[in-house]
Amino acid sequence: MAPKAKPRPWMRAALVATRGDDRLLLARRKSELVFGGLWEPPSIDAQDLPDQLNLPDLPNLQDVQDAEDAGAANALGDASRLVALTGVKATAPERAGEVTHILSHRKMTISVYRTTLQTDRARLPRGHEEYDAIELVDRSAAMSRGMSTLAQKVLRACGIEVKRR
């Protein structure tokens, strides 16, 4: 019997965006993709983040420009671009941690960022490659939408527990 292949690495950045204590931003993955049809905090392949979005510098990046650690500045810059992807007004994102999730064929490492929404509306850019919907939902209703274990881990990295009704 041939040895089992090692899972391929998959690096992503996820944004946990909340409004008050009871609402959070979730996006639905397109049906043809991994975790298709499930809802999750918006995320994107980390290595493609700046190029894929092709966005100008964002105003909230100014807070990061003075950071002494260039690596931290770059990571927060990527997180700010992830905020722009969601089409919301939000505070500058903060790093919340990292989540690892292993499937038989992938080892996913997710850099998790958190932000506070300053608006009740979100929009996806036209032609977005990974999501077909994005909404601000009540935390109590999040699980009824269908959510992967990975999405739940990402939320827990920010101290948010979602439970089945």
C-alpha cells in the first residue's frame, strides 16, 4: 500500500467583523468551491490578497505605516484590504490569532483578524471569485445558515461561539 500523501498547505486570511454584541458579517461561498454553499467570515487566499483585490492604499492603513515591525505592518495592510473586499466601513483590523484545520488533502492555516463594523450594510464587488452573498446576521441565527467547522474555529479565535438552535 502506498503511503498517504501529505496534505497541501492552504494559507488564508479571514476577517471576523462584528456590529455590537449580537451581529456578525458572514459570506456564502460559491457552490462549486471548497465549502461551497456554506457561510463563513469573509476570507481570501493570503498570498494573493494584495494583488487579487488590486486596491489603492486605504485610509486606515495610515495607522499601520508607523509600525516598527514591517511584517506586522504588511499583515495589517492585507487585513485592511480584506475589509475593503467586504464593502463595509470598519475600524482598523487587529490580529486575533491563527487557526489550523486539516482535511485529508489540505492543511489550512488561517490568519484571523477582527474589526468592528461602523455600518449595517455590506456589498461584494461585482464578479467576486469566491462568494455569491454577504450579509450582516444575528449571531443566534448564524448556525441555521450552514457553517463549516473551520468557520466556527475562526469565530472562536475571536471569542465568538455560535450554537445550533
